[in-house]
Amino acid sequence: MQIVDGALSFVATFALMLFLDLRLTLVTAVVLAVVGAVVGVILPRIRAAVTRAQEAVGVLGAALDRALGAARAVKANGAETRETARIDHAAEQGYQAGLTGARYSALVAVVSELSLQASFLVVLSLGGAFVAAGSLPVSTLVAFLLALFYLTAPIASLTAGATDLQQGLGAVARLREVTDLDIEDDVDTNHPAIPATAVTIVPRAGRVHVDTVSFAYPNRHSALRELSLTIAPKQITAVVGPSGAGKSTLFALLQRFYEPTSGVISLDDRDIATIPRSELRARLAWVDQDSSILSGTLAENLRFGAPHATAPDLVAALREVHLDHLVERLPHGWDSDVGSRGGALSGGERQRLAIARALLRRPDMLLLDEATSQLDTINELALRETITRLARQTTVVIIAHRMATVTAADTIAVLDAGALIATGTHRELIATSSIYRDLAATQLTSAH
């Protein structure tokens, strides 16, 4: 609005000056043009400074998240000084970028004011000469000087508006980096969450067929190479393999976080590429090895994937994972805040809470990515019995490194370097697969 008002006032005043005297108007225009060129050089620098400041704020936020999110690791490794220095450096970078932008903004204001003073002095000198020569009436010179004074407000509006615009464009440049990211256009983000029970009214088998699927992350080698695998419904399938074998990548493709470079993944004989992500993910429940717990109450975390779950549903889900004591332990029961990233819970409690949250969705397929790694032997055994019961009504796929978890599976798929090496039961693979024997010999404890 400042630019529009300033531009209209400037044009009107300049037209009046043209009417009063062409010579003085041309002199004024030359002075203003020189100043405009200087301002034109400064304005992009303001934009660049604001962009740098926004980037520095992002770096500062990342540095704070890094240090505060792993505060114990920082303390345990004696890295407080180094992390503080990292945060100070990021803050200093933001401060310097902001200071540079402020300097350029102040410089624009000063140059604009000086331009008017310079124009006034030049017009007064030349106009006085014209009056002395008799080629310009005194009244016209006075009127012209008054009009020139009136230009102060429009020029101030124009420069202030242009400065604000450049600052805004600098911030928009950072926002555009986010808006230019690829988006998933089939996740129904504008629709109310679907009740967990609504997606399971019609039972489906949960049979998955991976047909010669290949995939590579950007600028990296292939993560999967012509992988073919059938996951039988209503069974437990374990996926094992050494580090970098492609196990977690397979889970990511099943949920369409990425699309295969080639090949087809079908769910119940339907290519998942033709299934909207909202529908596909409503049929799947995924528990990752980090057991992502959100800041909020215990009840909010459980209802995160099933917002319409009732209180009895929550109680039953916690009982399934042997976590029903948690409500009594927490100071405010269901309304207790579990802390940022579940900081108020132990590692095993976070894992079981994440599994309970997944069970509440009543999925056609349950994906467990090393979801029992932090459980003690007793709780792992109890949870394994729960998963075995669950496999009678839903398909369970597990990435696991503990032998006890793997041997309980109906089928074990062995991956290596993105390819399927062997499938079978534990007994069969011990006899036929050297890679599996090596993994079994080390109790399948290598990280994936």
C-alpha cells in the first residue's frame, strides 16, 4: 500500500512540476535518477541479507534441536563447550546478517533524504539564476520549491515500501524452498481423520507381492535391485540382512514414502501406485525403531492414528502390550504429558506405547521396524505372544535382529545388498543360506 500511495502522489506532484517549469523538472529528474540508481543497487543487498538471516535462524534452530534433543549425549561426551560454541556461531551469523540488512535499510533512508536536499539546492541555485535572468517568475520558483518539498512524503513512502518489499522477498525465498518441495496430493489433508474402525469394516487379506522392484535414493547407489518377494497374509514374515541390505527401504516403499524406480508392489493384487496414499496408509500400521512419541498426553499419543478410539479401546491396547500399569504410574493418568519425544517414559515404554498406538488402528498389515529392540526379555516374550495372536487376523512384517523374534516367524526373507538371497523357515535357512547362518551366529544383532 505504501508503494501505491507513494507512486500516485509522486506522479501527481511530478506532473505539477512539469507544468510549472520543464527545465527545473529535468534537473530534479536527473538528481533523482542518480539517487534511484544507487537505491536500486542497495535494495537487492537488503533482500540477500534477509535471506541470509533467515538461513541463519534455521541453522540456529537446528543447532538448538541437536543439543537439546540429545542433552544427555552432549553431557556424557563432554561436548557442552563445543555445542555451545556451535549455537553461539549460528546466533552470531544471524545477528550479523540482520545487522547488515538494517544498515542497508538505514542507508536507503539516508540516500533518499539526501536526494531531496540535493534537488532542493540545485533547483534553488538554478531557479535563482533563471529569476535573475528574467526567464522565470519568482512565484513559479516558490511554487516549484513547495512541490519539491511535497515530494518528500511520496519518496519516503516509496523507499520504505521498497525496503519492506525486499525484506519480504528475502523471507519468501526461504518459504519457496519449502513450497517447491514435492508434495503428496492424495493424502486427504483437507478431510477429517477417518476413524480407525471405518477402514476395517470390510476385512482384506493383506497379501503383498513385490515384483522385480528396484530403487535408488538420489545421488546414491541402488538400495533395492530387482527384488521379488511375496508376503503371505495372516502370517508373520521376518525380513533380515546385514547393514544396508534394503530392509527399511522396503518398508518405505510399502507405505509409498518413495516410488520404485522400476517394478511393481501390489497389495491384494492391486498395484499400490494406483491406491491413494490415504487409503493405503489407513490399511497399514508402522512402528519404527525410534518409536516416535509426540509431545502431549498419553491419551493423545494413543489416539494419534485412531482419533475416534474409545476409552475401553485405549485400555485394551495398553493391556495387549503389557503397559496397563503406565496409567497408574503417571501422575495424571491418561492426561499425563509424556514429554518431548516421550522423555517421561523409558525406552521400552516408548516402544510398547508406539505398538499399542499401531494396534488401535486395526490394520490389515502391521510393519514393525526393530520395534522390540529396547524391551527386556520378559516383555519381549509377552509382546511376541501378542504379535503371534495378532497374526491370526492381520499380516505382520518384522525387521528384527534378535534370534528369538526371527525364529518365531512363519517365513524369513534374507536380503543382502538390495537383493533377495533366500526365503524359508529358520531351520531351512540354517541349512541352505550361509548369510543367514552368519547372521544367526551373531544373534542377528548387527544394526541395519
